[in-house]
Amino acid sequence: MPDGAPTLRERYATLEARLGSGGEGADRDALKAEIIALYKAIDAEQAGLAVLKDDVKRLVDRWKALHPAAPASPPPPRAVTGVVADHLNASSFIEKGWSRISAGDYEAAERLLLRALELSPDDAESESLLGWAQMHQEKYDDALVHLQRVLLRDPSNALARINVGYICLKKGIFGEAIEHLSRALRMDGDRKAMLYAHFYLGLVYLEREMWDDAELFFRKALELGPNLIEAYYELGRALWFSGARDKARAAWRDGRAANKFNPWGKRCAELLATVEAGGAPPSVGAVA
């Protein structure tokens, strides 16, 4: 921030005072623009702090490398339980579970992935996908147990991290949602995680009525995964509320055409029919 520039808190105080004086006419539009600009500045600051936080963690790792701890004692031998991990059969349940998630059948996905974990306990992919299936049933606490177990073992697991970001979004904790999702984007390894990190960031900005940012992330998600029909639905909403009504209709037509049998393809078709009959898409939360 340049020397002499007001801090974010000072900008907030100035806007609060102007609102208290009952700004009218042209000043109302100017106030709205400045409030949105302040939100964007805060988001940028949060993203920068998230990067800095990761950099500090790397400093800790370098310090540990210079000052290695004494070697730990070997763990005691594990008791024989008679349970043998069956990774081969577990993988078939993982594939079926992911297929059910893609189709939006989260209850069936949960059953399949629980079975996968029975066959291969502590498998990171099974547990991440199980958390995914549970969070879409609004079982947020159950999902967090599995996702945080994965991250405890492997903080670089992008799939688990983006799902924690989504849960933060659903709980209205936008700063933490942005931090988790932005961190997953910087990992740049798991293509599935990259796709949903962009999509979920689009949802964050849609919820905050930052239409241009939401559109950007939804379009990037569709570049990475053209079969993510839900992104067409949400892209249309971002465009509609930004005033680009024709582009919104085009997005819903594209979603309908991409897969008319998919639940989100059907929702695109239904929403298109609603707006063409004079209705409007479901609203999003107002700027806090």
C-alpha cells in the first residue's frame, strides 16, 4: 500500500460515516462502487496473506532442516487383527463412488466410499471423496472429520482442501473459504481439485455479488471441465445479475445442450423456461 494511502479500516470508517449521513442521488451509486471496491481489496489482502502464510511455513521447514530433531524411536509392531487391506477391490468402489458423485447421487456415493474405506482403511482418496459426498448432503461436521484427517496426514492434499473450502463457503466463512481454495490452486497438481477450486471460488464471489469475478472463475472451470453442467447454471446466474441477460440465457442453453439428462442440465432448461416466461433466477445473498 503506498505511503499515505488510507488503510482498509480507515476506508471502512469513511464509508460508514458517509452512509450515516444518508448519501443520496449520484452519491448512492458512488458509495455502492466504493463498498464493492473495498470488498475486492480485502479479498486481495486475504489472498496475499494466504501466500505469505505458506511462505512462513516453508521458513519453518528450512529451520527444521538446519536443526533436525533426534530420530524417533521405531513404532511398536502392529497387532495382528486378521484384517487385510484389499486395495484392488477398494479401487473399484472408489471409481463407483466418484461416478455417483458426478451424477449427483451423494447417498449412494457415501455407501460405496464407506465400503472402500472398510477394504482400505486410511486411503486418502476414499476419505476425501467420502467427505465430498457427505458435505453435499449437508453433513458438514461428518465431512470435516474425514477431510481434516486427510489434511493432518497430508496438508498438500488438494482434493481435501478444496472441500474444506466449500464447507467454509456454506458456513458463510468466506475468508477461510478463499484461503483454502486459493491454496489448492497454488498446488496445481490434481486436475479434479483444480476444476472444483475454480468452481467453488466462483460460488464464493457469486454469493458476495462480485459478478465479474464469479464469471471469470466459472468460465475457467468450464475450460477445465466442460461436463461440469452445474457451472453453466451458476455462470448464467452471475451473468443475469450483472445485467447480461442474453449471455445468461446462452449459458443455460449451453448447459441444457451439454447433457439434457443430467440433473443440472434439467435445471438449466427449467430456469431458461422460467426467465423466458418473465421470471428470474434464485437470488443470492446481499452484500454484508
